[in-house]
Amino acid sequence: MSERREHRTAVSLNGLREDDPHLQPAARNPQLVERVIALTLLVGVVLIIGFGAAYWVNAAPWTLGATMGGGLFFLGVGLIAWAKYLMARGPFVEERHVLATSQEDRDAFAAAIVERGGGVVKRRRVLGGLVGGGLGAFGVVALFPLLRSLGPLPKGTLFHTDWRAGSFAVDITGRRIHVSDLAVGSIVTVFPEGTQNTDRGQAVDQTVLIRLSNENFTTQKGRESWGPMGYIAYSKLCTHLGCPVGLYEQQLQLLVCPCHQSMFNVNNGAIPNFGPAPRPLPQLPLYIDAAGYIRSQSDYHEPVGPGFWERS
Amino acid sequence: MSNAVVTKRSKKQALGRYGRVGKALDELDDRLGVAKGGRSFLDKIFPDHWSFMLGEIALYSFVVLLATGVFLSLYYIPSSAIVTYHGSYLPLDGQSMTEAYASTVNLSFAVRAGLLMRQMHHWAADIFIGAMVVHMARVFFTGAFRKPRELNWTIGVTLLTLAIVNGFLGYSLPDDLVSGTGIRIAYSIILSVPLVGTYLAFFVFGGNFPGTAVLPRFFILHVLVVPGIMLALVSAHMILLVRQKHTQFPGEGRTEDNVVGTPMFPVFMAKTTGFMLIVTGVTALLGAFAQINPIWQFGPYDASRISYAVQPDWYMAFLDGALRIFPAWSFHSFGHTIPLEVTIPAVIFPGLVFGLAYAWPALERMVTKDVAPHNLLDRPSSRPKRTAAGVAVLAAISMLFIASSTDVIANFFHISLNTVLWAMRVLVLVSPFIAYPIAYKIASEMHATRGSGKRKTANVVTRTDEGEYVATAAPAYADDVAHDLAPTPVPQYIEAVEADEEPDDGVRTIDR
């Protein structure tokens, strides 16, 4: 007995007695709760070991997730239950210390900045100006080349595509589109020959080629020669945000943008009749050459895709 | 008594009363002087309320994001070089795609636990931002942002903004058909900024869309720059929280000048560690059983292809909804275009929403003229105007969230897209004006009801032997009683007494 007591350390609990209710567990039956928690933690440990085994044998992803997630979950529940039901239940309190310091401290702090620092700067205005100016200039100088070298200037790139006078319209495989290829009412995505496999070709030059029946079609002013034999081509870039106008409603003769549901009437100059797109899809002037291939008369006459500041 | 015991005891005595721990702390304190601060940190009191765990969910999802993100970065290749896929996922065999997409498919199928890590990462991101939003709502509706905590509110709003940006950047990295479309839209939104939009877009993307710079740039922003800033801000958020101490709800023994709850060590530490394990565990279970973002089904990005029913992750949906329902009001004049149909919903509107969030503490102070520091929280019902204002903003944003699926709604209910569009336009504009008075009324009625926020005990009616009926209040609920103990300071083990002495009153002995 005396042997054991040597191993004890007696400490003051500043007024709290051993049997103080604050220091008791919240559980009414701590032995039972301890057993339940032990069981919970054991399930967690078993699952974690199972995770290791599952990883070792390269089991299916769901097995890995189930064992790891389940294991961590049970360990977490056990740990929280231990804290909640078996540790001192409290409640405990602590005083807040006032964050604000004394007025003297504040004055001394402000004085140190204003008087000491201000005095130095006031006496040596030129030096202060030079240091400040130099650092400011460094900031500007560092910023300018950094920004400038991030990318090329836009210049005219947004105003042009790779369609030229005489470009052959080819599909994604590079096959030239012949006048006999499309049945009335069908549609194909075309590119100027040579760009069909390039990023820029797919992102900027993409064009929908539709063969319309001549009924109901309204030719826009100045575009009388742009759609030979019912072949008509519009930029595939939505004028709202540049998504490809990838859905074609053949019955309604509408091109639909799946991103924000702008709809363009292909029978009437691709004028938007629904949704947030503000402009018609630009039309590409076409002609059919002597061999019967679809070619472009020129580039688009306006920038394709979404709006931007420099666009008129 | 065996020799072994003697040796053990003499070793212990050589180390001092607190053994190895004490020795290590002595060494540390000699160099850093941490004992005093460390002790008071262990005694720090954390108030108990379920709503205080929302921020913890955010914190621990962030930890999961960092851990799973490091794993993913070991296998992901941020390159738009074109490769031909010959991996283990046969439906894509022989297709040409960017290295970024190919490496994402590979880490999903060929790397052990890769798919689980990718799904956990995506789920954790969605949970992270969700928890931040709900945590922010808690702080807002309880007035926890008031003096002295305005700075921490500002840090929190910044964290939310950065999290949304980083979520979008990460979502873009696999370069699949759906995320590529998202990048295209982001490019067009930057392009829509008046005056400098084209320059901004060219500098961010290194040229016209798509270019080859965007994936490496998004990658380094996503894994280093933005998370680095966020880590610093999360630390600042925590340091301010410790320095200013927690807010607490009013209750027995709770005043503006104290904090009542459980001490940091060991109770809170055990609880919060357990909670971290649960958050991680639930994320892993979601990663295991709830498929998210199956990029191998979408296929690689091709700017001229698109998928139907394209929607961004949930936290971007309110912007997508705004873009869908805003009218086609492009402004042309003096040879210039301002694409208002994009600028207003996607640039100005989010700027206003987050600007309002930043400005709210100052705005409220201007209205209430309340400049006193507050450590006790409001119940949402006790500030009906603030509560109603918050509910009104949430109502409008929820409607925008719903508006991001106009096409799905129209298909599902077999109604015309036009009807859905106009319904959403009306709902977005009208819902705040409906939500405000309803929330105001509910809050002020709740506030007017006496004893709101407390469970009422039953009235027990008994009949006496004389036949008289007597109503008496039933005793309080057992778990209410448990909290009715007056709070006490954390026990301080301040004075050690030699063991052989008989303990006095107020002195206890414990087993070491």
C-alpha cells in the first residue's frame, strides 16, 4: 500500500473535488458505454485492416472506399462518443480577456509611428521620395512585362477565321463535301481544308453546313449568292458564349445551343428567336465549283462567336 | 519487489515528475518559452453547439482535398499535347486526346485506388464549398460577424470566393468534353469585360481559345497558387478565432465576458479529431458508392462537339442560371460592343453578391449604429430584419440555381422551354419579395413567443383524493438538467504535494 502511494502525485484542483459533478462522465452507466464504444472502435480497426488487405490484393475501388471510409467513420464515432459520454462533462468556463489594450499603450504605439517615423521622413523628404518612387517604379516595371509576356496581343485575331476565298469545306475526317453528299434537311460540321484536326480549326473555324429545301427560306439582303442549291453555312460558335451550336431541330429548322438554349432560325439568316444569344450566327458565303465541291467565297464578313469590346 | 520495478522507478525519478513528456516540454520551453501559452491553449474553452461544426466540416474537407490532391498530382499530366490512347479503358482505345485527359483516365483505371481518390477529391470539393456556404449562413444569421469579428468575416468571404474559383479550375483540368465547354464559357465571360476583356482573355489563356497554355496554367493555379493563399487565410481564420475566442449562444452562466463549454484538451480535441475522421470517412464512402464526374463517358474535349444537358458543378450553377435567363441585351455604340447579356449576369452580378457579403458588417453597423463588441450570438428570430434580408438573398440565389436546369425541367415536366424561362425570370425577381415578409413574420412571431428556444415541460394534471384537479409542472428534461450545472473553471493541476502526506480538503490524488 505504502509502496503504491509513492507513485501517486497529489495535485490541487483549485477547489474542484474528485466527486464534483463537472468531472463525472455524462453516461449513467459508464461501464456499458465503454463496452459499446470499444466495440465501435474495434469495428473501425477491423475495417482499416480490411482496407489494407483490399489495397494489397488490388480490390475494386468501391471495396477500398467502403473499408477505408467505414473504418474511419467508426473510429470517429467511437472517439466522439468517448469524449461525449466518458470524459468530464463540464460545463467549464473561462473569462475573456479584453482585447483592447490601455490608452497609454495605444498612444505610445501611435506616437512611435507618427513621431519617430514621421520625423525621419519629414526631415529627409527627398530620400523618402526616392525610395518610394523607386519601389513604385519597380512594381510597375515588374507588372508590365509580366502581364505582357503572358500572351500575345489580340490584334485582329478575333476578327478572322481560316476560311479564305476558295477554301474547300471538309468534314472532320478531311473529306471534301460534294454537292451530292447531303440529302435535303441534313447537316454536317465542316472546316476549311487543312484545319479540321487543329485546335484552332475546331475552336474557331467550325461551321455547320445544312442543305435546305428552298421552301420557306428567306434570303437575307446582300446574301443572294451565298447559299447555292440550298446549301447554307453558318458559324457553329454560339454568339452568346461560344459553345458549339450542336443540336439541330430538323422539324422546326432550328439550331439549338445546348449550353444556354439559344435557338437560331436556319431558314431566316440564323436570327436568334429564343434564349440569351444577341446576334444571328454569321453566315459563310459559299459557291459550288466546276467539279461540284462546296467552297467558300471568302472569310466570314463579321467576327464569329461571343461579343467583345472591339467588335463594332 | 523486483529489480525491474526499481529500475523503472529510478529512471522516472531521474526524468522528473512528468516523465518523458515533462522532459520534452522542458527542452522545448528552454528554447521557445511555450509552457505558459501552451497550458492556456489546452484550457481554451470551446462552446458546444451543433452549428459550430459546420466550419469544422469545411476545414476537414479542405484537409481531405489537400491529401487526395497530392495523390492526384502524382499521376496527372497538365499537357494539351495530343496522344493516342491505348490504356485499360477499352471504349476509348485508339482515340486521340490530350495528355491531360489520357492521364486522368489512366489514374482512374490503371492506378491503384486512383478512381477512389479522384472521386473523393471531387466529392470533398463539393462538400467543402457547401459547408462553407452553410457555415457562412450560420455566422450571418446569428450575428457572429459583428464587432470584433468583422475581419474574420472578410477572410471567410475571400476563402469562399477562392474556393469557388479553385473548384472551377480543378473541374477544368481533366479536359473532358464537359469541362472543356466550361473553359470555353469562362473564356467568353472574360472576353465580355468592357475595354480590357480581350487583353485579359489573351493574357489568361496565352492567346485565342483554346491555345496550349491553359491547362498548365490552370494546373499551377489549382495546385499551388490558390491553395497556398487559401492555406494562409485558413490559418489566419483560425488564429483570429483563438485570439478573439468563440462566440456563444446565450444560456445559463453565459455572458459577454466568458466562454462556456468543453476544454480544448482532451475533450474538444477528441471530439474534433473524431469529427475529422467522420468527415473523411463519409467522403470515402461517397467516393466508393456515389459516382461523380465520370469523364471517361464524356470523352475528350473537342471544341466542335458538345454534350446535351451540360451543367457545371453545383457552386457555379447560380451563375449558369443567371446566364440562361438574362435577356439578349447586347449594347453596340461608337464602334464598340458591350455584351451586357454576359457582362451583367456573369461579371457584375457575382461582383455585387460578393461585394454585398463583404460590405454587410459595415452596412449593418450603419443602420443599427451598434458599435459595441458582441460575444453572445443572436438567435435568428431575435433579429427579424437581418434574418429576412438573408433569406431573401438566399431565395433569389436558389431560384438562379434552379434556373441552371431550365432544359432539364422543361423535358422532365413536358412543358415548353419558354414557359420555364419566363417562370424562372419571374421567380428570381419576385422570390426575395415573397421570402422577406414571410421570414420576417415567422422570426418576429417566434421572438414574441415567450421562452422561445427552450423546450417546454409538460403540465401534469393530478386528481387529489378529495377529487380536486391540480396542475403541476413536470420536471425538466434529463438532458436539460445535465446542462443546468453552473459552469466551472477548468481544473488546474497547480500544486503538487508529496505523495506520503495525507491529502487535505480540496486536494486529490490521482494515479499517474
